[in-house]
Amino acid sequence: MALDRFKQALAALLDQAPDDPLERDEFFELNTLPAAGGSGFEVVICDEEHEIFAVIHTDRLFEEGEAGQEEVEALVPAFLKQAFDLEPNDWRATEPFDLGWRSREYLWFMEFTVPGLTPTCRFD
């Protein structure tokens, strides 16, 4: 079924998350969704309440405006397909590939949602 691998990875991460909201936010910042293959990308839960995820490029840090960013951004769909069997129509970028702060370092990432994700990833 569509999204099964992504849902399984998400469930595995959510099962490990603490209940305390502050600890939970830190947990999601530091722990990635289990993914198949090591391709220089990781996926984290960026905003649990709004079900926003981030695919993070971990191989190297580009300087802002440096050549090569577009080529790495173009690899995101293939990574999501390989790691989670997500087709391009299964997910939607919410922000462009950009520089952001995570775990005390700057990394290049793209935020995205998975519109067909049900049940949601929220815990009440």
C-alpha cells in the first residue's frame, strides 16, 4: 500500500518518543526516521502538530549561493522513493531547499508534508 514504508518508519520513531512536550521536541530534533540506504540524507519530524517533516542533506554544508545546491535538491525525490517508497505525488514541499539550523549546526534541508498520511502522526 502507498505510504506503508513511511508510516512504519514514522511509527517506529513515535513509539520511542517521550511524552513530555519539551523532551519530545528535542527527541525529534535529534532522532531521524529509520530509512533504507545511506544516501547523504536524513528525515526528521520538524513540526509534529502540523505534520511537517524535513529531509536534511548530511554529506556537506554548502555556503549560501554556492553552486551544487540545485543538484542536491534534485536528489530529494529519488531519496524519498528509495528510503520510504514515496512517489513525488505522495509528498509536497512546504519550503524550498534552504539553509537551516539543527542540533547546533547549519544544514541544508527541505520541509515537506505527506498529504495522504492517515492516521496522523499526533499523540493526544
